[in-house]
Amino acid sequence: DAGVTQSPTHLIKTRGQQVTLRCSPKSGHDTVSWYQQALGQGPQFIFQYYEEEERQRGNFPDRFSGHQFPNYSSELNVNALLLGDSALYLCASSPGQVLGIFGQGTRLTVV
Amino acid sequence: QQQVKQSPQSLIVQKGGISIINCAYENTAFDYFPWYQQFPGKGPALLIAIRPDVSEKKEGRFTISFNKSAKQFSLHIMDSQPGDSATYFCAASNDNYGQNFVFGPGTRLSVLP
């Protein structure tokens, strides 16, 4: 089992651009959560998707949006990128409302 | 209220020694307290977790001590090994929050050979 797979692993974007990050959950997991981890900080909860709907949301602006597909995979979209959006973006999947496992993350650098 | 404080920021321990990391929280609604281990370039991995109905939980060399009245909990790593060198995060959640975990800022542990 490949566990939670995220793509791409690294990417560089210019301020003002838009970015899409992808997450494939572990087989059998139907819930996906996204976290932002700034350098030297703990992860911060962005939102959670279940049954293709956003179920919970952290304290992030509307520039951050997501989607979950029927196969449970998920995308995180960030519009109008700011320098402060540079971070490691983590996806965690779980079988419902239990503790999830994390992917290796996508390192986003905004220049 | 939602913040989880963690100390120390960094820790250096000799091989075979005991590593101790402390966390404190304010929100009394929290009822689940996991610890995560993160190696460079990797996502966090669950190490051990505890609920407030017990004061201590041990799994191998890792022990969580929990003080509900003080709203504090700590991770003890016995017989620390160089392979334990990583960043450790405490976190807190409530079953009603789903996967909205609140993480501490992390402790970078270095175990010297």
C-alpha cells in the first residue's frame, strides 16, 4: 500500500499566481484533511473533505479552496499567491473521523 | 484558547539518555493528545497518543505523562538513540473537531552518539 501520496513534491510559483496541489488518500480512507506547515512551525489545519464536501475549515482565507473527487482523492487550490503562502502543504487521510496519516507533503515556494 | 505551547524549542541528549518534551494547553474541551515525529522531508508520523482518562501511557521507549488539572502533558523518550533525532510535535483535539488538530510549534531533538 502506497499510503498517502501527494504531488508534486516541490514547486515554485510567482506571487499572484494560482496553484493546485493533489492528494491521493490511503486505500480505504474516505476523509482527507489539508494542513499548512510553515518553516519551523507546527502544521495548521486548513480544511477537511468528506463525501466530496468541505466538512470543517480552519482559519484560512477564501483564497484557499479544495475539492474531493468520487475516488476520495483531493485537490487544494490557492489563488492570488502571497509570499507568506510559502510552506509545506500536508495532506492527511483517514477512514472517517479518526486520526489520519500524513503524506510527505508538497513544498511550495512563492517568489 | 486554541493554542498549544511546547518546550523546549530544541534539545540535545546523549545516546542512552532521557529526552523530555513538555506541552501545555488552555482549551479544556480538548480530549485527545497525540505526539508526532517528523523527519526532514517527511510528513509527521503518529508516535503515541493519550486521552485525559489516564495519567500515563507507555509504548516501548516512549511514554506520555498527562496532568489534567495542570493542563499539561509530556513525552519521555527513554534510552534515546541517534535514530530518534527528529522534530517532535504535540497536538490536541476534540472528537467533535474531527481532524482539526492544534499542533505545538515543535521540538528539534538531537541525540548525540
